[in-house]
Amino acid sequence: MANIKSAKKRIKVIAKKTLRNKMIKSGTKTAIKKVISAVESGVKENAISAYRNAASAIDKATTKGVYHKNTAARRKSRLAKMVNKVGA
């Protein structure tokens, strides 16, 4: 356990940031799962709307520093590929 006042504060701050990042990641993962389930159902309109929500969530997470920009691009690209295969 930390003895120095600034170290104690850092522990508190890190705990808050970890919780915030966890919430953002959880929401993003849920949005991604919704896209996958919509793709599996085979209804293109639902898949497209779910993809838009997921892409938005991924972009917001990137803006807040939870995901690296290349990670976000990769995830969105993979989801877009899945959605595009639904109609074909």
C-alpha cells in the first residue's frame, strides 16, 4: 500500500479511469455482438443499423482514448465486411 499522499491519489484516479474504460469497452462489445447477431439473422436492414451504432460506439471509444485508432479501424472494417456479405 502506498504511503505517499500523491501515490494514494494516483491509485484513486487510476481506479476511476479503469472503471470508465471498462464501461466504454463493455458498451462497445455489446454493440459489436448486436451486429453479429443481426448478421446471423440475415436481415440486411437490421445489420446495417446495428453496424452504424457499433461504428459510432467504436469511434467514441477511440476519441476517449480507450482504443487505438488502428484497432478501431480494424474492428469497423471486419464488421463492415460481415454486413456486406449479408445481401450477397
